[in-house]
Amino acid sequence: MFDVKIRKDQPRWVTYRDWSRQHNSDIVYVNVFGEHMVILNSLKSTAELLEKRSGNYSDRPPMYMANDLMKWEWDFVRE
């Protein structure tokens, strides 16, 4: 759909930085053949998403033993 050129003579981070500047955004999302990539190009956006908002984006597997087998209606890890 789009022609994305990645130069072989420079590190990938240079390409990612260029995409960030081209789209005027510190956060760039790329989907390459079903592989999802979120590229964070600044310390500020990295700290915001991975430190301050990590609870929004982290996921824990379901606790089958605690919830289903023991008939608990709540999840004490997520409460």
C-alpha cells in the first residue's frame, strides 16, 4: 500500500527519527505484515507511556485458579 524505504547504510533509529520528524510526532505506529510496532522517539513520550501510564497498557493473564475454581467474583490483583 505504501512504499517505505529503509536505507541499509544507516542505523534503523535514524530512519525512525526521520519518520518522527516527517509526521511531526514523537510516537509512530507501524504495521508490517501483521507485526505491530510502536516507535517512541523522545524521552518525554517514553516516560509518559511506559512509566506514568504503564497500568493502562500492561496486561495480566487471567487467574483461573483464583477466579473460576475458587468461585471468586473479583480479581484481587486488578482491584
